[in-house]
Amino acid sequence: MTQFSGPLKVVRERGGNGTLRGRPWSLPLAERVLMVAVCFRTNLTLRQLGPLFGVSSSRVCRVIQRLGPLLALEPVARSADAPERMWIVDGTLIPVRDRGVGASSRNYRFSANVQVIVDAETRLVVAAARPARGNTADARAWRDSGLAEHCNGATVLGDGAYINAGLIVPHRERPGRALLKGEEEDNTAHRKVRARVEHVFSRMKNYKILRNCRQRGAGLHHAVQALARMHNLALAA
């Protein structure tokens, strides 16, 4: 209940109840927020969610479209201690049904590439970009995402896919030249820190909508933003 009160407060402050004029909602705000959370967690269809809450599938659709964007993660402003912070960026592939958003990718499914920035110390999600097509390279998705402007002054780590993207990446072996001892130690330390972003992805993908997203258009972006906020609230609770 402590974790659930966070999203409920955010939706209420952002006008989730509307102007309270005209025809009222058949469900209170708390149940509507719960409906959105259940949708993201279980990835049930609208026809399955309707009987659970005693409403029609069309009303479930309206609730998700109305409240989903209100749960979006707020962009983190650049703090005074940004030079002392260490952030990690990585992309994850999310299978989608919308062919306008996804593309055939290396996991042999129509997927979208979502770039996420995570704070290395707190494991909180700093920002998440709009989905790119699944066949987009991580370096290009990062450059096109606009997330770099959130990282001015901060130290940002990336894996080997972000070469020449302005991030700190591991050393690469060159033909006929093995890595030096210091470079191997740097790579080991780099892997240990960068693994934290994989832990964040695994927690976020407990919500099954990120395993097979049925949402169309901006639905995936709203789901990722909402789950990033829920992840942060769960860590802060």
C-alpha cells in the first residue's frame, strides 16, 4: 500500500480526476490507477481486465489511455553535484505488436529499442527515451534519443556498442595486440558497475507488458515511463 500510494498521489496531482464535471467515472481513482498497474503487470487483454473490475473493455481502454501518460517519469534536472555522479546508459529490446514502432531485430522478433539512463549509486532510473526501431544500433539510438542533454557534466558509462558516442566504454582488443593488465582491470571494474543497469531492466520486466507489448502508438513509451516511476518509488519505499 505504501508503494501504491506514490503513483496514486502523482495521478491525483496531475489531474487524474479531471474537472469533476459531466458524467463521473464509474470507478474511483484508486481503482482506475490499480487497473493501469494490473494491465502493465499482467499484460492481460482489455476483455480480460473488464470483468475483473466490473466494467466494459472500452472503458478499460479509456482508463489506460487517460491515466497511463499521467504516470510518466519526470525528467531529472541537472543537479549541482552532476560532475560527481556516475550514470549508466543501455538499451533493451521490447517485443511489440505495432509494426509502425518495431522492426525485426537480433532477437528475431519485431521489437523496439528503448534507451534508459540509470544512476549507478542509487539504481534509480534518471530518464527513458522514446522507443526506436529494434534494428537501430545502440549508438545511433542514443544520439537520436536526445538523452545526452540530461548528462551534461555527469560521467556516463556504456558498453562496447557506444563507441564514438561520447561515453566511457570498455577497452577493445586490436588485431595482434592483447589488452594490457591495466586495461583488463579497467574492463573488469566497468563490467561490475554497468551490470547494475541490467538489474534495473530485470526488475522493470517483471511487468509483463515489457515482454510482449500490445499497446499501439505511444502506448509503449507511456508504459516504460510509468514503470520507470514505479521502479523508483519501489526503491524509495
